[in-house]
Amino acid sequence: MAVETAADRLVMLSDFGIEVAYTNNGTTTNITGIFDKQFEAVDAGGNVAFAMEQPRFYCRTSDVPNAVETDTLVIEGNTYYVRVIMPDGQGITELQLEKQDA
């Protein structure tokens, strides 16, 4: 059971996050969360390693209760598809994203 409330989580996300447009099943709503697009090393089985951008969005589970892999988020003018949905069981969900090329 989570120690903080949904309101507590929203305050934390509002302090450190951004508001994005989230589309699920044709309905778009604004949600607040933390966007992270750090680079991670990828092993492709060769002698040369390379880095790949791994965008993620952390938000309240209550804001994305019916999230599916075809959902989209518009973040900083870019559209991202949800590819993996990982609720932590404590009220926060990590959405692993894939940037939609323009």
C-alpha cells in the first residue's frame, strides 16, 4: 500500500514534471508527469557499442488507468507512442515511449 495519496503524487509530479497531451481510445486529456529521454548503451553483438535514446514518461496510474500500446503523448511538440506500460503498484506508472518521426 502506498504511503502517499494521489494528491501527494500530483504535487510531486507538478513540482518536477510537465503537462502533456495524452490520447487514449480517441480521447485526449492533459496529464502531468516526468519526461525522461536519457541515452542508454545498446549491445548489438558487435565490437562497437552505441547509445540509443530511451524516452520514458512517469505519471500517476490513476491518470492512465486504461493505457494501451497504441496511446500517444505529445511532449514538447513531438508525438510519442506508448510501447510498454509498467505500473509500480504504488500509484506511479512508467510509460516507455517511441518517438513518431514527422
